[in-house]
Amino acid sequence: MGDRSEIPPGTLYMLVLKTLARLGEMHGYGIAHYIQQISDDVLQVEEGSLYPALQRMLIKGWVVAEWKQSDSNRRARFYHLTADGRKQLAREVKEFEKVMAAIVRVIRPA
């Protein structure tokens, strides 16, 4: 298992929205597990960050939620991306790419 890192500031919304866009409806634990798995155990989404972020995304209208039974037969809140969430994802990715390009320019050898 590789070193785990905190999610870089400003990217949690993007990672959650992208996960929902890619996989469809999921519960919070599934979102966190997918991000950790797809990042080869480098990125770790803490519950204390994820659930408040999901609540803010609900308020902003980027996701909707519904209580259902999980695969483990537990009651869980499942989140689904909205049209506004897809638009926000595009904005988040564009901003991330802009910032990453700027960082690369700074660290690239002269």
C-alpha cells in the first residue's frame, strides 16, 4: 500500500462530482472508497470532510440524495449528480487544469 495523502485543498468537490458522473448513484462510503482505490491508495477522503462537502453540494443543488438500502443491507444516503452538478464539474475541472498548468510552469526546469 502506498502513502496516503489528504485531498488537495479545493479539489474535493471535483473528485466527488467526477466519481458520481463516472459511476452514477453512490453512497458516501462508496465515493470515498472509489477515490482511494482509483488513486492507488494515495488519496484518502476523510468522513469529516466528505459528509459536510456532500451536504454543501446538496444545498447548492449539485447533487440530490435518497435514503436506500446499501449492499450490506444498511440504510444509507445515496447521492446522484444533477444537471447543475455536471456544469459545476466542468467548471471545477477547468479551474483545476488552469492551476495545474500554472504549477507546472513554476516547477518546470528553466
